[in-house]
Amino acid sequence: MVLFFDFTTNRARVLPGFFNEPGELNQIKQNKDGTVDVVVSSKNYERKKSLWIRNYSDGGELIKTTVLEPEDNKHLIFGRSAKMPNNEQVVAGVYGGRDSDYSRGIFVAEINAAGEYKTTYYNFGDLQNFFSYMKANRERRTKERIERRKIKGKKTRFSYRFMVHEVVPYENQYLMLGEAFYPRYTYSSSRSGGFGYYGNPMVRNDRVFDGYQYTHAVIIGFDNSGKLVWDNSFEINDVKTFELQQFVKIAPERDRITLLYLHNNLIRSKTIQGNNVLEGKTTDPMKTRFDFDVVKERDTEKSKLDYWYPDHFFASGIQVVRNQARESSYRKVFFINKLKYQ
């Protein structure tokens, strides 16, 4: 259920198309013209997971509904929308096999003003740098396996947990940014209270969720027809969280793009130009207030990097700061830092 609240009347109502309708909310996005796009994934009458893109006026009236339906033996797991300057719309996301939440690749759909669309699919094996996060030998073996299957006219099936975060215009292209992750579990042994055949106590192994481990971010450039132009990736295997969220942000410039994220009081960044890497992964500590302030790696909590105003980011979180040169040598602070990449 999606509610529209009118501040002039102080009344709320359910948006048309969302009353008792099953589905998973993917995105709510306001466009520059004041309209709002709502993207929902749900199964169609053929039980194939599809995407519903509903466009609403600034008064909450339904303008248009477009249903993206997948090809046979595919389903659309997740998608995000962006309006293009030519009044067309782009939806990019991940697809998988039927009845599976694992992604096999990326899809891109271009929707015209009449609601007609064309969808293009890219297997993860079609991307040049998708596997760059792996160690060199593993990456080489993976790419060799992809090439062997291509020679035989077959595609390699991959299974990734992958979340698309952004679809944004860039020069004469548009960019898609997403992150790959997997759930981690630990096992704890406990007595079940009974005894086995020979009188030994019975032990039960319980599986306990231990957070989501991130592996890498992927950024892809498409032309206005949905054709893949380039791709690149950014290793982020030091990130683990109990709540799925976007870590990597992008700072696009005319001739380069910087990818960056905040983790354990360190800003990690990488600068690319299409398929090429201009500057490898670098690490910069967050600035503190006083000279001789020391923040140890594990002394930062709830850290977050987010967009602020054009060309600027803000970093925030909670830190334990030590400084032997000051009267109060230990303090716990909430910090906000302004960042600019140029």
C-alpha cells in the first residue's frame, strides 16, 4: 500500500493501483516535472515476475501504467527507473531464472511516451570487468570458462545476489550502479536434551544469520538505445552489514567517474574512465577536529556516506576519539564531514 498525503487538506489516501495489490516496492522517485514514478515487482497472470511502473501527477492522480514482462524462462527481480531528457524512461535492474531470487544478469528497458518498450538482457558473463573483484587466477579461470562455452554456443549461468541502486543520466549515456552481496551464517552447537543410541548426548547445530557480506560494486554505461558501452567494478569485500543498503556512491565528471564509500573511518575511492582504471583503490582517513586526534579502525559506528548538494557528499557517524595532548583524552562524538571530489 502506498499513501498520498495532501498537506493542504491534511488528508491521506491510497494511491490508485495499490489497494490490496500484492507486490514488492522497488522504488518511489519524484521527477523534475513534479510527477512521481512508483516501481513494483509482482507476478503476472502467467506467474512470471514482472515490473509495474506507475506514473502519478503531483496531485496523486494515476497518469500511466506500464507493465514490463520478461522473456520466456526469465523473470524481472528488481528494477529502478529514470526519466531521460527526451521524455522517455529507462528502467534497469536484474533478471533471473523462474522461481529464483538469484540474479543471472542485467536488463535494460527503454519506454517511450506511449508506454511501448524494448528490453535488452546482458548475462553477467557479457561484462568485461564484472569479475575483477576476484583474485587474478580465479578471474582468469572464470573468463576462460565463459569463452569455452561461448565457442560452443552456450552461456554460463551465474547466480548472484545483486541490488541495483541508481540509474542516472551521464553525458550522452546513462549509468547503472549496483552492488553484489551474499548472506553469511554461523553455526552454533547446543544440546537438544536427548540422548543417542549409545547414551551420548544429542547435539543440534543451529544456523545463525551473521549479516550480508558485500563483494563488489558494478557500474555500467549504456547508450540511449540500451546498448552496453562499458562496465567497471569496485571491490568492497571489507563491508558486512545486517541491513541491506547502498554503500558505494559515484562522483561523475566529464572525463572520469570516481566511486567511493566510507568504512571504519576511511574513505575508499577508485577513479575510472569507461572500461579503464585511472586510479586504483585508494584510502583516505576522515579528518578530525583537533591535532593529534586518533580514531582506531574499529572505533567508528553507524558510519554513512551520502549525496548532499552538487559535487558534494556528507559523511556521518559515531566515533571514539583519543587525544593524549588534550585534557579530555577520550571522547565519543557524532561527526558530520563535508566532502568534495574533484
